[in-house]
Amino acid sequence: MVRIRMQRLGRTNRPFYRIGAMEKRTRRNGPLIELLGTYDPLEKDAQKQVKLNEERVKFWLSKGAQPTDTVRDMFAKRGLVDVKAWETARGYDKKQLAERLAKAPAPEAKKEEKKA
């Protein structure tokens, strides 16, 4: 499965990211299939922070590539993904997380078990 995600570059305290299509199983800074854009969080001008090749992004999304949550946020702000579907997916993820936390035993109960 192909994922669209960010690769961290730059030096300490000066991050710079490449946005690219890569195989899901590769490490974070592994080889890219294709470079789709860049993200510079330190850039003061918001228009220059994210640079995307929108034509290629649409191509990879049409082929079934899955963007990570952060990249999906960037795409939603630019209108490259369906915002309604994105919001429902985020709501579903939050709902599952809340259910998982409700089922997990409280940390205090674990401490009491160890003492006994």
C-alpha cells in the first residue's frame, strides 16, 4: 500500500519536510516513490510554507494512496480531499479512541494490584 507522508530533513531545531508517496512499510526517511512537495514550518509567509504538485497528488489519491493525518489536513485546507469524508473519518477515529480509553483499567487500579 502506498502512503503519502512527510520525510523530516534539516538540522536540529530547523525542520524541513518533503511530502512524498512511499511504500507503507518503509521507514520514515526511506526511499520515495515520487516527491510531491515540501513543507517548511519555519517560513513566515503561510503561502510559501507548503508547496505541492497538485496534479500528481490527485493522481496518487486516485490510485488509492492513503495520506497520513497531518498530510490529509494539508490537503483538506487546499481542497484536494473531500472535507466531509475527512471530518467523518476524524470523528470515527476520536470515537474509537474514547471507547478504548473507557475500556482500559484506570492506572490507580493497577497500582493497587501491585501492592497487594
